[in-house]
Amino acid sequence: MTAVLAAPALEAPLVDRDHFGVYVHVPFCSSRCHYCDFVTYTGMEGLRRPYAAALLAEADLAVAALGPAPPTVTSVFVGGGTPTLLPTGDLARVLDRLRALLPHAPGAEVTVEANPETVDRAVADGLAAAGVTRVSMGAQSFDDRVLAALGRTHGAARVGEALAVLRAAGVPAVNLDLIYGCPGEDDASWAATLAAAVALGPEHLSAYALGIEPATRFGRLVAAGRMTAPDDDLLADRYEAACTALAAAGYAHYEVSNWARGLGHASRHNLTYWRRGRYLGLGAGAHEFDGATRSWNVAGVPAYLQAVRAARRPTAGRERLDAAEARFEALALRLRTADGLDPAEARVLGVDPAGAPAAELRDAGLLASGPRLRLTERGMFLHGEVVARLAPD
């Protein structure tokens, strides 16, 4: 199913002014998964409430810097870590502060990430009362052996239980994250995981290939020769299986790793990133983008708290892409989505949609036919190669 999204207000190099998001990072986890290299910390129970208070203060500082006419928020995403380790009352206060500080579009998307073992009826009710419109749960697999190998602390059955209480509480939409290419996974296991996920009927599904990052337990095991990284051909087979199963279940494949039951359930916050929209970043390790400059916060919780208590943004660094870098980034991000680039947009990025590289990629089955630059599903799996071949020298 081809998903063509509404044309936004764009400017070179394709910054989408119709999207403005707020990302809030909550770095706390009960345990660290074997593949995770995000800014996360186990323990720190005594810092969780002070951290939630610091998010309120940083929101004040960040919004004050936007000036008297801040943009309208189209999405808020509270990620982690495990945000649902914070009391839902603290999460609600953060969301309420953002609503008080910034204009929100009607029906703005508000997503909170959760691990299934943290979601009970009280948490679900608290999220619904806080105005959360979408919960993104890390299911990862529906094979208990695979979950154990990943270092997950929930069992497969817990995902359905958590989803049921979210539904009962009135949370409008749920995403399930899946990972393929995991230790202990075989063809039958992955097929069963896809079938179990579809049977739960989430509005959105994400499926990511297992990545081996050096600073993770898996990275250390691979470096020591005690574990083998997933094979590219195996990952391609798993990806094809996901594309086939999810299409048969009626999910629109609107981005390389994401499927939605109708475009109304596409992740608006992630579309902000893919379309180079602007976003604020609050919390330890959070990133933000103002349309030209990207900046990021200090990663450590104590350093973050110290900066905010001193009434200053906890910025650790900034970068401003030059014109060529911005065009390459826009090409890579926009080609992740099913609508891709129209001919005029492609030319803004220095790419001839009728040129030899594009023609060769169409002949190879990696770009769809027609004037737009759009990846086929095979092209989506080989996204990096396609971008490298299209990008101007």
C-alpha cells in the first residue's frame, strides 16, 4: 500500500515548517537491555522526582528562548529509558506545563514510551487522564526465549495484558516496537511474533533490525568473538517477512521501519524528524533542531540537574550543517518515507530524478517507477545504498 502524505510548507533545504515537536527524555530504566546504547541509567530512584521537577524548569527556559511568538506544537514525545517509571502525576505535570507554555494544535499527538511490565491499570488511567493520545510499547518479540536473550524483563504474555489495560483506560492509540535478527530467533519465531503482534490490533507497528553497538553487552560479546552479528541476508529475509505479513493485515508501510493502520495513525512526531521539522529537546541527552542548528543536552543526570538549578539550559554541544550536508540529510531522511520526493524537491537537493543514477536504481527495483523519487520495499531495506548512489558528488 502506497502512503502519500499531504504536501507541507517547505523551504530549502526542505525544512518542514508545518511540524514542530517537543521531545522529552526520561533516562531511567529498571535494567539495561543487552542491545541498548541510548542515554539510560538503572537505579537512581532518589533522583527521579528531582528530575521531573527539573524538566518543568527546563521547559520554562527553553520556551523563553523561542521569543514572544513560539510555533504551534504538533506533537510531544516522552521517550527513554522508561518514562513510565516516573509517577504518572509527574508526567502529567510536564505535559500540562508544555500546554501552558506553548500553543498546541487541535488534536496534537502526545506519545509516551512504556515497557510492558510497567503498565498496570493505575498507570494506564494516569496516562489517559494526562491527555496522552498514544503509548509506544517495547514488545520486541513474542518469543520468551528471544526476550530473555535480549535482556528484557517482561514475558510475551505481558504485552497483551498491558495493551488491554491501555484500551480499557481509553488511550486512543498504541504502537508496538519489534526487533528482528535477535539471538535465538528463527524463521518460525519471527513469523509467530508478527502474527501475535497483528492479533493484538495495535494502530501502529515498528520493526527494527538488531543493531550491534560497541558500548553494549552485545557489542562486547561480538568484539570478543562470543556472539555473531546478524547476517545481512537473514535481516533482509526477516524484513521481507514483515512487509508481507503487515501488508496482508492492512498496515500501510509509510516509512522504512514503520507501519500504520491508516495514515491517521502514522507517528506525527517521527514524521517531524524525517521531514526536518523543528523540535525542542528537554532532558538529559535530548537533542533539538531549530531549522538550522542542532544542539544536545548533557547526558549525565547530576550534570543536567546542576545546570537547570543554575537556571541555564544544559546544552553540551551544537552543530550547524553546511548547505551540502543539509541537502544530504534532507535526501536521506525524506527517502525514508513512502512519499519520497517530488521532482522539484529532488532538484532542490541537487538530484536529477530523471538522471542516470535514478534510472539505474529504478531498473534495479530499488526506486518505484514514475517521476517521484520513492523507494520500493526492497529499496527501503537498502536505503543507505540508494541515498549514497543518488547523492551529488
